[in-house]
Amino acid sequence: MENEIRCGQCGRKLAEGQYLTLHIKCPRCRAMNHFKATSHTPEHQGVPDRTRPDAKPTDHSVARR
Ligand SMILES: [Zn+2]
């Protein structure tokens, strides 16, 4: 599958192909375009509770003999 990569400002076609992240400068309007493929990254979809770091060691009178 080929994706068209267009400038977000002037709409000029900059490239085509596949990318994960892409920084490309438009030669026409000189705008920096940042593209990021977020199609197959499962970010909080149907996951209500995230893993929070609550495994914090309590430091009261464990060592110190
Ligand atoms: Zn442009």
C-alpha cells in the first residue's frame, strides 16, 4: 500500500510510500511537516486500567540491624 505524503500547508505532494515517522521539508512553502503513522499502535484502546507503578517499597525498619 502506498501512501501519499502531502504538505500540510500547501498540499503539495512530497513523497509516497510507507513510513513510521517522517520529517520532511516542503520545497515549495518551506514548511516542516512531521508525519507519524499511528495506525497499528494500540494506545489505550479498550484498556480501562493502565499499569501504574504502585509497587513502591516502603522503607520503614526493614534493614538497619
Ligand atoms: Zn508546502
